Amino acid sequence: MAGEQSFKAVINDTKPSAKGRSFSVEITGSNFNHFLGKKIGDSVEGMFVGEGDQTLNGYKLQITGGSDKTGRPMRSELEGGNVKSILITAGTGYKGKRYVKKNSKIYRYKYDGLRRRRNLRGNTISTDTRQLNLKVLEYGKKSLGSILGDEEE
């Protein structure tokens, strides 16, 4: 797998009956090439996710985010697939907290207006992307658990 490119796709089931379950799938080969150039917010067909019998035929998925090979999160406001250094407030890529030590205890505060310069990746999927976050928009005939082999009986 040294020369082969792949994504780790995390699929979130948005049905209330699923109770927020998520499934992890590897995307390789020609399916990898299908995702290149897509942006956060784009929808893709489920047949490009998974391999063999585990493809999600009939499903429609939306790209909600991801991260690159160093763990930098993708941010939807940044155009392109490059790393950019921006000044941000609390949100994707920065929690905006300060730790203060008082009376030998550590307290966590969220100040208003706290900003930090962070390196974040743009909203376009490139070869440096390693994880994709997907959510289900339209469901197929089979349940996600039965297709991906995680069905609890």
C-alpha cells in the first residue's frame, strides 16, 4: 500500500433511530479519483464508497469535512486544497479556550474576542486529504449496518 492512495471515510447515519452511529470505510482505486476536486458541501453517490459487496448503492452522501495527512482540519470558508494560515476565532480548527491556574487548580475560560493564527486546509479534496466525513442524505434499500457488516442482532 506504499504507492496506493486512499481515504478513510467516516459515514454518519443521520436517522434518529440510528442514535448517531458512524461507520468507517476505506476508499481506494478509481473511487479515490472520483472524490478528488470535490468540495465540502458537495453530494456524491454511495456507489463510490466502499469496495465489492460493501458499496452503498442507492445512497446519497454529503461531504461535511475532513483532515489531511498531518491532522489539519479542512475549513469550508477557505477556497482550494492548500494549507493557509489564517486568524480565526473559536470554530473549526480552534476551540478558543485559555487555561488559568488559581489556588493550585486549573480552570478553563472562554474569553470573548480570543483569536489565534492557525494553519488550516482549504475546502477542496486533494491527494493530501486522508479522512473524509460524510453524512447520509438519501437512504438505499438496505440499512448501513447490514451493508458494512456491523449489524447488531
